[in-house]
Amino acid sequence: MGNIINPGLAVKRILVVDDEPTLVATLQYNLEREGYQVDTALDGESAVATARAVRPDLILLDVMLPGLDGLEVCRILRRDTSAPILLLTAKVDEVDKVVGLEIGADDYVTKPFGMRELMARIRALLRRAASTEPRPTDALTSGDLTIDPAARTATRDGTPLALKPKEFDVLAHFLRYRGRAFSRDELLSAIWGYEFAGDTRTVDVHISWLRQKIENEPSKPVRLITVRGVGYRFEG
């Protein structure tokens, strides 16, 4: 039996994009049982057009699409929407997953996947996107680093840093709690909103990207420190 949606809450709209009609039908059935409104597309061009027309709250996007592939669709849509994009991929190559995260995807699930895991990730992403939890608005500084949480801007020695949304969130989190060590699972929960142990490589990838931007020698970090057996710590 699907979840009963509180009638006082707006129904979330999800766009499912995959070139396998059977999988699309299965996903649509299960999502509608959970109370979501579902739109579908079987190719990249239709996905872009549908997303622009219906403005979904979340996009489930297959990477291997005919014509315009899923990574290109993700790249295009990320310019139009801040809605979470969850990639569905049959590829096991980590490079493909990293590319997806780099161009704006929020998460990925490798096929074949369990429906319970997929629904949990969807709920986590939607909660994160809709969160109204107040955040501190005072500027945060550490040495030559300054970030403005309200404006979502970051500078290093006065020069703007081109940070991806999750990179910004990770850096802001560390600056708020400098000196404290966080495990990868704690960072997944705080930044990505996961309520279960996700793929901790997501954290490692974003830490690596941040080091390229805030460390003088990224291979010998002195700010974002690896705490062996634990995770990471920011040294002020």
C-alpha cells in the first residue's frame, strides 16, 4: 500500500526519463502509489521539452538515451532548473558517475536498483530541496576564504570561487564547524540529506574538487584534512 499524502501538502511532480517503456511504466506505477504526480519521456529531446513545460520537482534521468544522451540533458536542464536530478545508470565506470555529478546531477542509482532504495533517495532529495530550515546568514571566514551563505557566494583572497551547489554546501558546513571531524556518512546526511549509508565516493569526489579550489597544493592539503579512519576535518 502506498503512502498517504497529507492533503495539506502540495503533490510533488516527478519527471521519469528512460528509453525502456517497461521500466518507465514500472517507475510510474510505483511513484504514483507513493502519491507523486508523474510525467514521462522516452528520449532526451522530449525530456528537455517536458521539463521546461511542467517544471517538475525532481527528475529521474537515464544516462543511456538515444540521440541526446542523459548527461547532455542534465547539462541543459541544470541551466533551467534547480530541481534535483537523480541519474539512472547501467554503467559501472566511476568516471561516468563523476561526470554526472560534475555537470549538475544530485545523485545517481546504478541499474538494477531496488525500488525501496530508489524511493528513499527520492524522498531525501525532495526533503533537501524543500527544506525551510533557517540557515545562519552571517559571512563565514577562514584566512583568505570568505563565504556568504545568504548570497551563496564564496571568495578566496577577494577572487570569486566558482563552486558547484554541493561544493558550496560542503565548504559552508566545514566553516561552520571548523576543527570538527565528520565521517563520510555524517556529511552525506548533512549535505545530501540521506538517512541511510549512501555511496561515500560522492563525498570524496566533492572534497577532491574543493581541494583544487582552496588548497595551494591539493595533493598536500592543509585545510581540508583527511582524518584516517574517520573522514574529514577543516583546519581554520
